[in-house]
Amino acid sequence: MHQWVTFAVNHPIQLAFSKILPISADYSREFCAEMEKRRDYLLARASEWGFDPIKPEGSYFFMATFDRLSKKSDMDFMEELIKKKQVALIPASPFYLSAIDEGHKLLRFNFVKSMAALEQADKNMRSL
């Protein structure tokens, strides 16, 4: 449920936020720089862990293939990572309605987490 609440904001809040954006340029720049830092950190770690990440250009997620790490489906590999590494990634196959097989070797990473959480994920994944 939380995942949907985060980006499914009601219209009045969107309008209010659009009024604040022009007067919050410094915050916006700082926020973007921080998100890029976290994105780049997690992209680098994912590569080190053996994933093949795809760098996004405007999202708080990125996708990565895991062919070199496992022959399992995205759902099975995701469950294994939760159980063995305490790291939760998002399986991509539910996003592929017409070509569901295409998503079976992709996992989705969310980098809008605290740096402490990202660093903990790195520690957990190092033994992959």
C-alpha cells in the first residue's frame, strides 16, 4: 500500500506543490543533487554485486538484470534476496502485461532511501 500512496498524490496537493516549486529553487537543486548521489551510489553497488543496471534519466527506480547471478525467475530470486540478504527488490514481471517473459530477469531498485539504509544493503549484499 505504501508504494502507491507515495506517488499517487491527490490533485489539490499537486496544485499546491506546483506553487511552491518556483520559490524553492535551492531546495530543488539540493534535493536533485542528493538523489543523483544516491542513484549513482546504488548503481555502482548493484554493478559490483553482479547485476547489470540500467541508468534512469528521471525516476527514483532503476532496473537491473541478474542473469549472471541466478537462473531463477524475478519472483523467486527476489524472495531469496529477502530471506538470505534482508534486501527487498521489486520483481519486474508484473509490469509486463503482454510479454510477461521479458520481465522475468529484471529487478527494480529504489534509491530513495537513507544513505544508512543503502549502505546496510551494500553490507548485506557483499556476500552474494
